[in-house]
Amino acid sequence: MELKTVEEIKAAIEEAVPGASVKLMPNASPSGQHSLLLGPEHAVQVAEFLRDDEELALDFLSNVTGVDWLDKEIAEKVKVTRQVSKPVEGGEPGQVQIVEETVEETRKLMQPGYLEMVYHLFSMAKKHGPVVLRMRTENRTDKVELPSFTPVWRSAEFQEREVFDLFGVVFKGHPDLRRILMWDEFKDHPMRRDYVEPDDFEYEPTAHDEVLKRTQEHRSREQGTGTRN
Amino acid sequence: MAVDENLKIELGKQGVFVTTIQELYNWGRRSSVWPMQFGLACCAIEMIATTMARYDLARFGAEVFRPSPRQADMMIISGTVTKKMAPQVVRLYNQMAEPRYVIAMGACAISGGPFKQGYNVLKGIDRYIPVDVHIPGCPPRPEALLQAFITLQKKIDAQPLTGEGRPRHLDPDAPGEFPVPKQGEHDLEPAANKGVWTVPTIIQ
């Protein structure tokens, strides 16, 4: 049987889980793989519904991915009407009148960054999929909590640990949230866009581009201090 | 110290065999180098192939892969050394008894290889432990590992028992233990053991 369209799934979720926030995220590319943006409050109920619903039966969570979106500056053109005083034509010097004038102004808005999760669901029983879910954290720094899907799909356990390790998303309800690839003492999140790599560029025999720059920085610093770091 | 080669051959023709303790000792050492049974990544598959019948590392006396560092003479670093794994590799090396030798096998083990610019791969195990033979390749063919092993045997053969260049177990001042790097908050600390590795000079 054919899988429901994303719109139908959205409607089914909204009917089954009252109050759940589901937003359709269209995908303009030829693949047309539209996704559903879930609000974190009801996400676990939505996940349980998707798994247990007889028609959908999405029993397999295949893939858990993280995406890091940095703070973005958006330039927006707005028409502004304001009052300007102008000298009256042919009048006495110093005489002014108030004229309304419409100008285009560019306003800059800061769209705060966030961490986004992408889930790919399949159904083994019905042999259909994928259904793509997304969730977003409030920001990239302190409000990085999202509900864990591990109680719903066990296959999320290691993948959520990996996202926690590399992106720093904290999953509430995860049974064993530890780093999985990096060591426990490690403090950074290497897959974040603003991650600063460790400085071990002292020996680069075939350095070029970015690496060449770093090697040169490293070398000039060594010459400056007389010590080798 | 060494017997003149021509004299040795002449004497051999007369049925008199001459040797030195050093030659005998090194012949014994190089003919039974037992590797440690431990593989890190895909190079280990080539290492396994080298021990199998087609390439047969046993011809050189190195077929007994030991599962314990206490019984091993040689460590083949076969694969990518991640920064998470590096302390364990150094610790295993520390647990081996002297005389011990290291072959760094493949691009990753000698330099970080394709993962060199990553955040989590050590840029060559020679930053922490002394390496005797480096093999380039990704992965090196079994023949390359055999070549490396023969090179190591030649190196063992050439080691004098006294004076400069003697094996470490005969030198009371030689370092026996190499500091295990700590896994710090951002990187391994220190980033290299300066007693073992210094930054090579790049001639431009």
C-alpha cells in the first residue's frame, strides 16, 4: 500500500495527538522529500503514534542526524514613511514645510541559530518510507534540550549519543547519555560549525590552502616565543 | 670485533665455522620476533593476509601472534590511531618487555593519512613511541609488510651488543617507559612526546 502523503500524515498526527505542533517543511528539490517539523512538547506522543498506528506502522528509525544552524543575519527591505522638513519653493529663505516621504530602508534582523535533528522513519511491516521528521532546539548555547526517541525506537540510542557527542544536543529521557566517539573528558562538539580544531599543525610536509595558513601561523608563533608548543 | 668475511668463508671451506656471540645472539633475536595480536583498522586485514598461507610471515619466524603484550616483541600499528585510542596504544607498548620493536603500518599510522586534518586522529604514532620501520600505503600490500619485517630483521642483526646503538634492554640508561598522553578537554596532552618526536625540518 502506498504511504500517505506528508499532508495526510500531518492531519493524522493532529487528529491523534491534540495540541501537537506539526509544521510542514516543503522540499523544493526534485526528490520532493518533504518533512514534518515537530514541536518538542508532544514529540514523544507523536512518535508513539507513528509507530503504533496501524496504517503507518513506522517501526524502524533508520537515521538520526544533527544539523547546526548558526545565527543568521537577514537583510529585509521595508518601505518607511517619515516626515521631512523641506524649504518651500519660491518662498522666503528659512521657511520650511513638512512633507511626507516614502523611502526604502534595509533592516537587518538577527535570526538566532539552533540545532536541528532530522529523523528518517521506515516501516518494515508495510515496506514503506521514509517519513522525515525534524525537531529544533531553542538556541545553540543553553536551551539545547530535546526529547529522546530511544524509548520509542531503540535504534535511536547510539545515534542520539553520537549527536550529543558531536553537536551537543541534550536528549531528555535517554537511558544512557554519554559521549560515544570522543572521550568523556572532551569538552567541545566537533561537528558544530564554530568548533575550533586542536592546533597540531606543526608538521605539514605538503601544506596548501587552509592548512598552509595554519602551519605558517604555528611556525611564526614558535619563532616568536622560542618554544615549541 | 666482527670476523673478516673472507677469512670466515675460507675457514668454512676447511670445515671450521667461526661466529661471534653478537651474531649468534642477534640471529636468535631476529628469527623469532613475535608480533602482538592487535589490529586497529583496515591495515589489520592486510596484516592478517600476510600471516596466512599465501604470504606466510611464518617463513621469517614471526607467525606467533601473541594476545598479550608481555609475550610480544613487536607491535604492528596496523591502522588509524584515533586520539581516543592513542593512550591505550602507548600503554600497551609500555607493557611490552624489552627488546621491543614497532612497525607503523600504513598512511594513518605514520602520519594520520586521509584523516590527518580531522579533529580526532593522531598525526602519526611516532609522536608518542619510537617507531623502527614506517610503511607507506593505504593499505600497504602484504609484500610491503614483509619488506618492512625484513628491514626490521636487518636492523636487529646490525645492532651491536655494547656501546652506541645497542638495543635498549642492554642499556640501563635507556628509557623504559614512555609517558601515556592524557585525554584533555580539547586535545591529547601533551600533543607529542618531545623525547621521541621532534618537528622534522622542512627543506623548501
